[in-house]
Amino acid sequence: MKKCIILSEKFGRGNFLRKVLFFLLLNSVYSTVLIAQDEISLEDYFEKATLFMSKYNEYWEKKDFQASEKLSVEILAFFHHLSEEDQEEYLWLQAEFCLMLVSSLSIQNKVDKAVEAFEKAIKTYGFTNYSKVKNNTGLENIRTDERFIAIMKSIEEYDSIYILRQSGKYQNADTTGLPRFTYESATSDNLKRVREFFNLDSIAGQGDEISKIKNMLKWVQTNIRHDGGNHAPQIARNSIDIFNYHKSTSVGVNCRLLAITLNELYLAMGFKSRYVTCGPKDNSDVHVINIVYSTTLNKWLWMDPSFNAYWKDENGNLLSVEEVRMRVIEDRPIILNVDANWNNQNNQTKESYLDGFMAKNLYWFSSPDYSRFNAESHNFNDLTFIRLIPYGHDESSTSNSRTVITHDALYFWEH
């Protein structure tokens, strides 16, 4: 599972800083290598880049945009002290720093220079993160400039929502003979043990069905830290072992393990539930969430334990994954719950959570056919995964003996 961290801080700088700090920690165990006098090591570059990020944030908060502009120019020039090989590998960083320069120029209303720098970020450094630019509040002074609009148009094909809108439609089909989704009974010994271990009746509370669903979501997000890079291969993939691992180590786990945990809690309380892998067209970083079936509302509900996140429409009605996807495509309102957050630190917004992250992961979906306790541990090879993809999408990259491909949304979301 690849790392799936929300770009929750202004312009995504927090995510970059975490990557830099991780790199420095990883490389602190290596010995220093002799290099040419005018060439720097990656470690030295990232050390300077980390200081740059800290100072840039400080200038930005103080609204000293001349200083942040000067600093951005310096770090862009410093990049060229890396070897050609390192420059090629980390060109994406140069693109990120160039966008920060664009922000500093734009907010000072230096329109010509800002547009010129933005064009360089695209054409020279290969920047393609359309959503990030779209949600960057520092660029408001150049958004109406015809040159900026034209450059944005040139990378529109990389926009997650544009890709989603260009995707093929679903098609109903004869699903006779295909596996059906089934759910372990809450009366099984394993799920009774889960209910007792977590004292789920207390966690769920005495409220109605929806309040119980939300309470369990919040409990998992609050009590098990999210770390997108840790899939904890040394532990069994069930809620009890995942919880004990976190409590004994204080180390977070990735979105898949959080979703597996919440899934078993829902099952133990008698809810139909699945964990669903949500993926992009290019099969890069994915994110795993939960769907839980509400008999009150007669539909599946989106529940994301990594961010305590769920969606509502303009009337406050909770939404399913299918409904969110269609509303994004049709540009209809969706509202994120106000207490959505990452590790009880960074509050999430629709822009950071959807536009900056989840929109790209609404292209295809995958779920195991049997939702049960410890599904991916000892009997992992017995699982069949059912994957819903748009009609016309290349299936070759997803085909294997354990995956059933379907274009039939009614079949995939059946309950």
C-alpha cells in the first residue's frame, strides 16, 4: 500500500516536509561520500530544503512575501548543485518549489513574473498537479490572466475530476455465476470476541443507528493513529491485533489496516460492512475506506477512519460512495463533516480531502467478496476481490486469478 497522506496544510507544504524529514532520518545511517567541490549530496540538499520550508512558512505567516520570494529563488538555484542524476530524479521537487515562488509573486501582484514562473514549473519542471493549483489561494491575482488560463488548460488532462468525467460509463450485465458479497454473522465466535474485547456496546452508545455508526468511526480514528507508510506486515490483519500493535508501539498504521479494523467493529455490531479500496485511473496511490449499510436510510454510507470523514448533501443527508462519485462528476454539492481531521491534528476541508486527494481515487473500487474477521491473514489466498471499473478501461493491469472485474455498478453495490 502506498502512502496516502492528505495535503492538508497550505499549498501542501506539510506533506513535503514530512517526506524531507523521513529522507533525512533514513539517510542519517549512511556514511558521508566524497563529492566534487561544486556538487552537493542529496542529504545536504534535503537539509537545506527542510530549513527552506520552515523559513518560507515563517515568512508566509508574517506576510513577508518579498522575503519568501527571495528564499524561493535561492532554493531553486541551489537545486543545480545536485548531480545530473539526482536532478532528474527529484525534478518534481523543483516543480513544487517553483509553484511556491509563483504564490509569492502572485500575492504581491507581480503578475507577469508569476505567470512566467508558472509556465516554467509546467514546461521545464513537469508540474502537472492541476488540483493543487486550482485550490491554491495564493494564486488569486493571476487566475483571470489569459496566459495563466491557457497554461492551466494545457494540464487539464491531469485534473482528477476531469479524468473522472471523461471515464466510461457503468453497464448492467448478467452477473449469474459471479461471486456475491457475503458477511460474517455477528454471532460468530470471532466477532463476539471483537465485541467483548472493545466493549463495543459502550463505544457505539445507546443512540440510533446513524449515531452508532458515527461513534465507531470516530473511536477508531481517535484511538489508532494513521501512518500511510506502515502496513505492519509482522502482525495479523485483524482489529484486535492491529489495536494491540498500536497501543504497544504508539506507531500508526495505514489506511487499509484502519479500514479492516472498523469493518470488523461494524460486523461485530451486526452491520453489513465492507472495506473498499478506492483507486485512480493510473493505479498509483490508492486509499481504503469503509462502507456500512444503513437500514434506516436503505443505502451504503461512506465512512473513512483515516480522517473521521463522511459526506452529506445540501440537505444534510449522508451519502454513499456511489452518490459522492456522481455528484463530483455532475458538479453537485457535497459537504464534508466539520470534524473530519487527520490524527486529531489537521482539520480537513472539501478542497484538501476531495480535490487534493480523494477525487482521483473515485475511478475504480475493489472489495473482497466475503467480509469477515481476519480476512487477509491466514486465508488471504481464499479471498476473491470484486473490482468495479468504468467500461472501456484497460483491464490488463488489474486482471489476476483472485480478481473479478465488473462494469456493473448495481452488482458491486448490492446489499
